[in-house]
Amino acid sequence: MSIDWSDYRTEGFWDELITPKGRARTGAGNLCRVLGALSDEEIADRKTAAELAIRAMGITFTVYTGEGSGSIDREWPFDIIPRLIMKREWDAVTAGLKQRVDALNRFIDDVYHDARILEDGVVPAEYIEKSREFRRECVGIDPPHGVWAHVCGTDLVRDADGKIYVLEDNLRVPSGVSYMLENREVMKRVFPELFEEYVIYPVDDYPDQLARCLRSLTDRKSPQIAVLTPGIYNSAYFEHAYLANAMSAQLVQGSDLVVGRDDRVYMRTIEGLIPVDVVYRRIDDLFIDPEVFSADSLLGVPGLMRAWRAGNVALANAPGCGVADDKVIYTYVPDIIRYYLNEEPLLPNVPSYRCVDKAQRDYVLDNLDKLVVKPANESGGYGMLIGPKSTRQERDKFARQILANPRNYMAQPMLLLSTAPTLVDSHAEPRHLDLRPFILSGRGTYVTTGGLTRVALRKGSTVVNSSQGGGSKDTWVVDLE
Amino acid sequence: MTAHTLSSTAERSYWLGRYLERAETSARLVSVHANLLIDLPRRMPLGWRPLVAITGSAELYDSLFDDTSERNVCRFLINDVRNSGSLINSLSWARENARTLRGIIPRPAFEFVNEAYLFAREKLAEPLSRTRRVSGLTTITEFVQQVDGYMSANMLHDAHWNFLRIGQFIERADMTTRLIDVGTGTFWASAVELEPFADIQWRSVLRSLYALQSYNTSVAEPISQGPVIEFLMKDARLPRSLAYGLNSVRNNLRSLPRNDKPLAVVNRIRREVAHSNVRQMNGETLSAYLDQCQVRLNQLHDQIRRTYFDFRPRRRPVRKTRRTG
């Protein structure tokens, strides 16, 4: 027997499956028993089966290997031990996510209209004016239902105290949901018998829910929906194709679309030009329309903003919604929730320090070796300082950057990210992970059951991004009642 | 909801058809040629040059290699990424096109294309013994046949399918004319002087097109240039004949919208082929005629491209009614 749970050490972290005393957590007993009964050969077989399935299904992501050498496709790194979340806990998380995204959408809509929240001094106006993600071109526009961030991927982490915190809100073009869906398919192929042990909530209604959400953004009957992708060399192209297919929508690139003199969006088909009603854009908003933003963008569609402003096409996510997806605005989200909803936040933020505030900045500068410092507008784990793992030079460099542009930085204590058993050779070791659920907002709101669990495959690492050595696990929301 | 076919996906379907066909033919060509060389006596210096000629890449080849050794030619045709027409590149392009068509072609078809590419990349890398090469190339042709079978049996026979087939058959027609062209070439001069080996190249050409058996059962004449060329150009029952390919292109065009111009071009070529007297042609007239066929096939390709892929948006877009069913 090769996975011996009595050898498994949680090492002071919260483990998702195993208690500090080496016992299975509530609900994890059956899973641990089944895994523990597998021989070395059986484990190797399952692992190979998963790799073959991933290979055969063509689940890849693209890694940029630097200029000149282009990019390569890697098979999606996947760990066969699932992560379990009890339904009861998930229901509470779901309510918290809905509340949060609701408030964020009200915030964005407010920022582009009367800006009451700035006038009332809850969020300082200068943060918005100086935000790289604020789009003056969006002021006064009324997207359907007042919703701007239709698809949100919120990163959740669990600290050593067992509590779930929101690490960040990804409101621009969050990706990963197709891997959540494919991970489940792989698990069904690899561990069919485990599905008999549990009531596992399905995840595969996501494409239908997304299609429903997008359809709710237009009054037209049987609207034409298009997924706008930067193309096959984008790291998330696999997902764009996957979702378009699963929604029966058209997968298009900028060159497939054209805006007519009537300010309507059309796609080029073998029959001629056909009107498009909703565009689910997976291109950063600075690239969607060379008439308005980056003039040299080849990815976008000239005139798209014009058509959107005229109300002739719905864009999801709406341009400009990134104004709420900013690491400094993040620190205000609890206040934003209270301001618009008059409710206490159900999901806590990770405690954060704003470098723009003198007292907080001084604390950050004095404690750089203990903190994680994040720039306001980066994603994918880039541009961060991880204090405890940094060198003196790196800290000095960050101190200078913070002093030069305090608005652009915030800092958080180093979280002790929770772990889950992850296959290393033929035994299990704890590896750190996070969770990205997806929240859809249109006429109604929908939260995925679970989400994408990303796991740092390197021992001790907390970097879960697939571009930097992360893998993923299937996430099971299970009901024991 | 997706009743519409994007010009771009139509184009990718077309190229998927072409690249798959090209991959299969090139795999087949190398195997058959190796087989032919085994049959020839040592003193006949035929060598591997004809294969370079067939693929129309002699200039590139000569810039890369000093000789036409088996090893170099095979490398060039199979796994040399510098040769845009190499097997590995054809499969790579087929895979890229198939990847962007996920959801249009059946999933197993994509998986087979993917597998074929990975197989070629891993198992057909150098150095390769002759036996391993032959069995590897056979595997490739089998993969492609499987892709073909899956798509034929399982995918929606919609406009994408039509473009896939049009691409496949234009490529096939093009390849068939090239093969005939090379069959008539001077490489064979020394071979055909020897009685037992006369017309051996036509046997090889037939075999490359899986047509040897069909020829034997349906043409009541011994194998020689005239009847073979006529069979390969005009016999509408033979899936790799020019006539069959053109008929298939026509049939698929008929299901597409706005097809008047491309149909006119294909029908014109069909008439020309039907009225040609290939048996009477030889040497220069035949060569000129085959050249003209290729020019015509290019015209057909161009017309299809202009009609469906690269058209300019009309000044005033019109709202089209959705196609039903």
C-alpha cells in the first residue's frame, strides 16, 4: 500500500482532507480509504490513465517561451487526488460571492455615472482618476441590468485558521473555467468508482448558464452570440474554443467581425454578413477597438465601442469593468459592500495595507520581509514581492517603487495557504492550493459548484499559476446529508 | 444557434481537408517509392530524386542538401520543418486547423489528428531504419483514414463538411496530376529501356493512388502510359481520379450558398477533362496539358477563396434570414 495516511504530515497548515492528527476530515474518509487501498501499480495506472486522457482530449495551455522562440503547448498538469468541499460550507461561500459581485457591479455602474461613492468619500476619488483600468470612454453608458462584470473569477484561499478569504477579484477576462469542466471529465474516466461513494454536485451546467447569462443581455429573440478570442496563440485559446462550442456560439476573432455604418456588428460568413447581438470578449478592453483604444491592435474590431455605446451589441465583460479589479480598490471592497447593500460582508478580505496611506505605508516599508506586496494592476502572479522569500536587493527595489508610486501598491501578510494531499511519485504529500469559483451576472446570478482548484506542484511553493509551475485538481462539492 | 458558417472556419475546414490529404499522400508516396526501388536492379540509378520533383520543391531541396540520398530525401519529405510540404508540417497544420475547429469536427477526429502529429513527431524522428519508416508511414496513413472515417460517419454534413471535402478533393486532383506528370518524366528513361521494367513507373503511380487493384479489375489493357493516364484522369469511379475529384468538388459546391462562380469554374474544368484525348498526348503536349490542369485547379482554388473566404464586406450590410434545418 503506497499512500499511507499515517505518514502524512500537515506541517502546521490547514489541510483540506486530513486533520493535524492524521485523520480524514468529515466527508474525506471514503476517499482516503479508496486511495489508501491502491497499490503502487494501481496508482501508476490511474496516473497514466489521467495523462492519456488529457493528452487525447487535447487539454493544453500555451506557455510563452520568450521572444523569437514563440510559444509551446503543454498538456494540462493535473493531480488525480480530488479536493473536497462540503456542501454546507459551499452554500455559505456562494452567498458571500453573490453579495460581493453584486456590490462590485453596483460600484462600477456608480463610478461610470454619478460616482456617489466617491462624492461620499467612501473610496477616494483620486484612486479612480489615477486607475489604469478606468475608461473615460465608458462614462454614462448603461449596460443591461446595470451589470458590467458578467463573468467574475474570484480567487479564494484558506488560511491556517481554516477560514476562507477572498484573495482577489478577477473581473476583466478571467480564465480557467474550461479546466474546471475538463478536470471533472478526466476524473470520471480515471476514478469512476469514487463517484459511487459520494453525492458530487455536477459542474457541467456552466456553459448553459453562461449562455443564459449572455442571452439575458439583449432583447432579441434567439440572439447571435459570439466569443471573441485573440486567437489560437493566446494561452486561454483552448478555453475560448471550448466555451464557444459548449454554448453553440460562434468563436470569432477580430477579423471575423465588422461594424457597419449602421453601428451594428456583423460577422463575415460564407453567406455574407450576419448581425451579432452579444459579444463575449476574451480580449483585454484596450485591444477591443482600435478606433478608440490601442490604434495598432490587430486583435480588435474597429467600431465595436461605437456599436456598444449605441446599444446595438452587448459586450461581456463590459469595457471598463477592470476599474474594480485593482489590488488597491480591493482593499475597499468590504466598505463597498456596506455602502451599496447595507450588509456586512459574508466573505472576509485578506487583511491589507494601502501604501498610499502614510501610516500603513511606513508599516509596509518596515516589514517588507514579512509581507506580500502587490502592484494594483497585474495578474497571473507577476510583479509581486513575496517578502519572506525575497532578497535584500529585491526588497530595496520594491521600497523605491512604493515610495515613487504609493497608489500602485498594497501589501498583505503572508498567508499560510491550505494544502491538500497531492500525488508525488506514488505517495501523497501536502501541496498548497487556492480555489477560483466563477460568478455569472446578467438578469440573475449564478455561482459554479466549486470551481477551479489550482495547486502549486513544487514542494513548499505557493505559486499556483499554471504559467509558473502550477497544476490543478478536480473540486468536489459533496453532500453528506 | 450556429446556423452560420464563418468565412474563417470555412477556410480552416478547407485547409484541414487539404493538409490531411497532403499528409496521407506524402506518407504513401515515400512508402511506395521505397518499394519500387527494391524492385529495380542496382544498376538503374533512379534514386530518390523523383519524389522531390513530385512535391514541386526541387529548388528548396537543392538549397538544403548536396545529394539526393535516401536519408536526405526522406528527412526532407518526412520530418524536415524547413520544408513547408513535409509530412510533419502537413500534420502540424492539419492539427492547428483541427484545433480551431474543435466542436465542428467530432472530438475523436481531432484526437486522431493530434495523435498522428504526435506519432510523426516522436516515432518518425531520425534516425530511422527502413522497416521502421515503412511501418511508421503506414501508421500515419491509417490515422488519416481513421480521421476521414470519423468525420465522414459522425460529423454534421454541413457547410464545414463541404469545405473539408472540397479541400480534400482539390488537393487530391492536384496530387494526381503531379504524379502523372512525374510518371512521364525523364527520370524513367533509363528504366523503360529494359524490357522487364518497362512501364514500372506506372505501376508505382497506380500503387501510390491505391489504384493498382482497381486498374487491374476494370481496365482490360496491360499497364502502359495511355490507358493509365486515361484511367487516372477520366474514370469517375476511381476515388483518386481527377474526374472523381472534380465531381466531388462540384457536388459539395452545390450545397453551398452563392456558388454560381465556383460552380462555373469547376464545370469548365470537368468539360475540359472529359473532352481531352489524353491517350493521344505524349511528351510536350501531355506536359503542357497537365500544366494547364494545375493552372485550372489554382483558378478553382482562387475562385473559392474569393467567394467565401476573402470577400470584401458589402458597403451596406443586409440582414440575412436565418437558414433553417
